[in-house]
Amino acid sequence: MMTPELTPDREPEEPANLKFLRRLVTVLTATMIAGVLLIVGLIVIRFYDVPPVLPQSVSLPDGAQAVSFTQGPDWYAIVTDDNRILIYDRITGALKQTVTID
């Protein structure tokens, strides 16, 4: 049998399956890179939001120290170390309600 000799300027022909596989891997790699970039972009956009506006100062009852803070659209609340929740009006800063925790 005679084997065809390859000349240095001519590369052997690839099988169709190998071409398809190479293109498929390239497309899947590009899709994965785009997906990772999209997820990172969404995380950055989500957490690069304007931070909540906090009150400049809050007057707590005598002897109370703040343990935690939370807020709603028109109120904010402070949990104190003596097991009370103090709910203040966001606009006026006045104490609206006191809840005692048993």
C-alpha cells in the first residue's frame, strides 16, 4: 500500500466530528464567560445601591443603650439593652410607640 506523503505546506483534513466538537467547545466557553460576567455585573449593580439614610441623632430614654437598628419606609426602630423596641417617626423623629419584650 502506498501512503500519501504530506507536504509541509498542506495540513491534513480534519474529520467533520472534530470540527463540530471544536466549535461546540468554543461556543460553550464563550457562553460560560458571558454568564459569569453577567452574574458579576448583576451582583455589582444590586449591591452598588444607595445606602439607607440614617438619622443624625436619636434621643433614647435614660439608661437605655441601643443594641440594634431597623427601619421601614416611614419609621425606624431601635432595640435597647433593657428589652424594649422604640419605634420613631422618620420625618419628625418623635417616639411613636414602645414595645416591651417579655
